[in-house]
Amino acid sequence: MGKKVAGEKKKVVLAYSGGLDTSIAIRWLQERYDLDVIAVAINVGQPPSSDDIIARAKVIGALKAEYIDVKEEFVNDYIWPSLKANAMYQNAYPLSTAIARPVIVKKLVEVAKREGAKFIAHGCTAKGNDQVRFDVGIFSLDPSIEIIAPMREWVMTREEEIEYARVNDVPIIVKKESPYSTDENLWGRSCECGILEDPWEEPPEGAWEWTTSPKNAPDEPEYVEIMFEEGIPVGYNGKKKDGVTLITELNKMAAKHGVGRIDHIEDRLVGIKSRETYECPAATLLITAHRGLEFLTIQKDVLEFKRTVEQKYSELAYNGLWFGVLRESLDRFIDETQKFVTGSVRVKLYKGSAVVVGRRSEYSLYDEGLSTYAVGDVFDHHSAVGFIYCWGLPNKTTTKVHTRKKK
């Protein structure tokens, strides 16, 4: 750890949630590494704590503690770029947890630089993806910072952690133990463990918290019109909304209709197949609407190539490579494709489904005169014969040659 100046301890910035793991980590970092702890709680839209976690961090012994609200930055710099990319890991998961990690990492590094801290600590375990997202994100932004992961170094059961807190006078709030491990932010809620570890078992209703069961959803559909400007949703039903408000309100609207439930066997970066459930009501609704508008406003070859880019983009975000040249370069391509993705999309919410039922744009590539079979048809029907001749000529030529060889 290097030489210390007499009377001065080195500092560590701890990603602090106020939960059991990061609460005992404050004391453990002091004992194990003899560091001054700066506890940083970062708000990406998770439910508010029922107590003053910053005050509690100071009581535990943190040198400093602060709460940083990054919801607006999270939406503008992380959620909207991923939406423009229609980012869905393995075509199923809208990356709600994955894309929250880069903004948290960015803030931790900013605090570390401001406070002169040479270490950053987080509460990730050795089996998950988050450890990769934190570690790689941190040294991608500042290679000089060292990383400490208490839960990865000191594997403890929940009971052992509670006992450690008792012995060391660490004030904690022990909630009723849940069989599930969850994570929440504006873009979605993840859930794993418990009975979900058996991939044959249907997720029990208790695993879902945000969304209404489709069977209990309203019997009448609800229609919502999403307004987009250059690929970014800017409001709904004729009213402009800021990003945080838009997502918050659409989460409630879509969740009421059971929209956004995802049950997925995903491939973690560390090589493990994991069964996860997600609730992403607004994400499901907005990605569905965005894709609908793209079909109307982007030409075929660009659209097809963009789909391959979207897959790579999703993998980079999921695998912790957000702060890299490739993701940044893909963003520039995606932004170019979004210049004319402006218009409105009408989506029908009903019993767990979100279906595009209408779309319009001043940049629509849909030409009714070319598409119609009714009066007003402007398509040159005579050109079809020549087109088909040229289009099928390679196959026709190949068949002639191969048939002759067989004879």
C-alpha cells in the first residue's frame, strides 16, 4: 500500500448502499486496511431508504459520507443511448442493472479524485457480473486507483455478517430476510435466488414486485402515444416530459397492465448460466415503441446493419466495457441513424403485452402511393419483370451450369 505520511491515513471511497454488506465494510476496511472511509451513496432511482443512511455511515465510523442524486445524468447519458441502441442483452434483458453501474463508477472515481483517495471499494461478490463492471470501469477511467472488494475477499454468510456487526457495534437495520436478491433503479428491477434457481419452476407471484399479474390487469386496454425526437422519447399523450418523470410515469402505467415481466436464463460473463427475472415496464414499452418508429423512418440496409450493432452494443454494456473506444464509436454510428427517428408511436397496453398499433412521422419512408392496391397506385408495374429477371439471373445461370454438368 506504500508509505504513509505520519499521522495521515490513506483514504478509500466506498460504494455505500446502507445495507448490511456495505455497513460492515466500513468497519472492516478500517480494521483490515487501516483506511479512512468515505461512504458514497448514489441514487439511480432505487427506492428511498427508510432511515438516514448517510448519518448512519458516520456513526459507523466513516470519515465522510455523502448522497449523490444522478437520476437525470443516468437517464440522459446512459438510458437514452441504450434505448437508441434498442439494447437488449440476448434479445431479452434491457440492461437495467448493467447500465446503472457505469454512472455509479464515474461518480466514485470523481469523488476519489476530489478527496485524494487512492482506493475504491465496492460490495460485489466473486460470482456476479457487477464485480467486472465496477473493476473494469474504475481502471478504465483511472488506472492508478486500486480496488478493494470486501465481500470477494472475506466470504461471509448473512448470519456471520450480523454477528460481526453485533461484536463490532455496527448499527444495522436487519430487515426480514427475503429468499430473493434484488436490485432496482429507474430502468428496471432484477430478482434472483430462492426458488428461481430451479429453471423448471414458474416464478411465484412473490418474485414480482413492480408489475400486476397479467391475469389481474385491467380488462380494458390502455393506449399511450409516445413522442420521439431523434430517437429520444420526449413525452407522451401530447405532453412533453423530462426523462426522469417520463420513465417514472410510464413505469407505473405499463406495470398496471402487467407489461415488462421477463424470465430469462442468461449467460453471465464469468461463465455461469443464471436464471434471472426482471421487471422493466417503461423499458419494454419504450424499446417497443422506438423499434416501431425505426421501421417507419430508417431504410432497410441501415436498419439491418443496425441490428448487428445493437447486439454488440448490448454485449459491451453487459460485460462492463461501457468506458471503451468501441462503445463510444458505436454510439456515434447509432446517433447518425437517429437523425430522422422523430414522430409518434401509439402502443396498446393489455394483459402483459405492449403492441405498436400506430406510427407517424414527418420523415416516414412509407409511401401510400407505392404501397396501395387501390386507386392512387403510382408503382410502375411493368418494371417488375425486368427487376425479377436481373434479381434471379445468378440463380438461373447457376442452375443451367450445374444441370449441364450432371448430364
